[in-house]
Amino acid sequence: MSMTRRDFVRWTGIGATAAAAAGIAPASAGTGRTEQQAASGGLSPEERGIHPILERDHPYIFIDSCMQMWPDAPFADAHRYGATVYGVTAWDPHLDVDRALEGLMFWHAVVRKHPTLAIVAKAAEIPGLKKSGRAGLLLASQCGDFIGDKLHRLEAFYRLGLRMLILAYSQSNRLCGGCLDKADGGLTSLGELVVDECNRLGLLLDGSHIGARSALEMIERSRQPVVFSHSGADAVAPNPRNVDDARIKACAAKGGVVGLCPWGPMVLKKGRTTRPTVDDFIDHIDHAAQIVGGVDHLGVGTDMSLGTYPEHVADPWGAPALKDVAGAYDKHITANFRSPLRMVEGFSQYAEVVHFADRLGTRGYSDSDIRKILGENFLRVFGQVWK
């Protein structure tokens, strides 16, 4: 994600107040079209991140441990899509502290305007959200660049609602190695201090996007369980963004949860050229369950979007050469990063969590297993770590 939410609002032409409220702006002069319609660029509702509403809610607490919401998201309907908690990426990776703070506070403005949404600060709040028909926002950072070398920023952001942190977003930084860099560097000395401080505060550590060595060192150093919010099983579908058996086992041994992800490029098996299905995704769950002895350490992080994912902006000066994540998918299925085809068939929209649960049942998982995978395992870890 290379465009900030502030830049996105400017780019779409939607005013800040209207964007935060996801309302329709006045018609543009001389066009007869609303600003919101103009901003859609002729995209389909699916490409704009508008999901079908579930007229009847399912019985599960569904915690999606990683997703994106954009300023034009249909916030007023977000509690009706089937997710109890959205692990929302609170700001774009690689931002400095000022812009990260602005991104974090955007969500406080959103929940003030939408009483059916709430920022989740304690695990005990989550079952009540389900019962009252609301949805929670779990504020997460996919990058630790905002920390700089100032550990006190972690406490400030925790007090403002941050509850989950990835140390580095794919590229190596001052804290640790990234999963797409050629060098597999581990935790830096500063990164070790950040792990310790997160433990002190109760800030949940996330191993997605960081390098293999960094993840294993983070898990070993942490006194608390850690998670992978949105990853796949590398043994099932080799991909630089997926995690190997060693990381899955280490995460489970520490009491954490691996959130498996139905994002197509991470589910596509080697040699396949057709869109993967929800059953291909469940193969990842099967594999992880087999190597850790059950489902107690498995969850789901969809990486879906609500609202329109911004255009990728190329750096005219060049970008670092990183390991390829989506090249095969782009070639054989679709390179349109907004298309629902980027997700697995049968679980490309939130309402299809019902179908996903049914397929888990067909594959032999019990109702108790399904409840754990969909949310209860993450709920347990939140209760253990958050303070």
C-alpha cells in the first residue's frame, strides 16, 4: 500500500467529512455525477470493496485478524457482513510517527460517527459486540517504522488503541529482516527491545511479513504468545509470504495463533494456473492442524478490503528488488488487485464465511473446531496478551 489515507481522500475528491462518514457528496458541477460516483472510476461494486449484506447473522464469533478499510468504505453496513472483529490495518506501512498517528486517530473519528462500530481494546468486549449486532475494529500496524528509535511511542500508541504490531512490512528495517528481502536478517538490538516493550504493554506481536529468522527469534524472545495475522502454509503453496512448518510449530508451542489467509497468490499451488478454491484454502488449514496436533492454534486473516483499494504508485527512481509474491497469479488468473478473483473462489466476500464454515464441516471439522478457527482461538490469545 503506497498511498496514504489522506492522499487517497485527495485523489478521490471526496471531502474528509464525507469520506469518514462514507456518505454521498454533492454532485460535481456540470457533470450530473456525484463525487462518489466519479471516484469509483467505473469500478464494479465488488472492485470498490462493497460486500453483500447478511440478512441473517451466523452463530460464530468471526475475528478477521487482518484486512483493510479505505475512506470510502460502507462503514454504516460493516456490522452486517458477518465479521465480529476486523483486524484493520490502521495506517499504511513505512509511515513516520506523525502520519501514523493521524492514521490511527482516523478510526476514532469513524467510530464516533458510526455507533454500530467500536474500537476493541479488551478481549472481554468482543462477545458483547456480537450479541449487540455491532462490529469491532482491532487497530493493527503492519510496520514498525513509526517507532524510529523511540520506545515510548509504543506506549503512546497502545493507549490510543493499537493492539497488534508487525515489526517490518516485507522489507528489512531498523527492527528486523523482512520476508521479501534477499538477506534473512534476524532481530536487531532495537528490535529485541521492541519485543520486550510490547510484552510489557500487552501489545500483540505479529510475525506476518517479517523474515523467517526474525519471526523465530521474535517468538523465542517473547514472553507472551505471538500470532501470524495473515499467512499461508509454505509446505502447501510455496510463496515468500507464507510460513514454513518451523514457524507454525514455534508459534503454536508459544500458545499463539496462525491466521491463514485466503488471498489467492498465497493459496495458489505450484504448477497450478487456475483460480484456487475455498477447498484449496482449507488444505492450508488441514496441513497446519496436522503438524500442530489440532485446531487450537489456527485462525483466519482474510486480507480483504472494505472500500476501494488505491492505485499502486510506482517509484520513478526505482524500487528495491524483492522476492516475487504474485507474479504467477498475475500471469495466469488476474493482475487486477481490486478484483474478487484475487481471493479464492468460495471465500472472496465476507458473507461467504458461512460457506467457508460449511466446507470446514464437510471436511470433517466439528462445530467446536469451526468456532475456534473462526474466532475463539484469537479471542483466547487477546485475553492472554492485552492488558
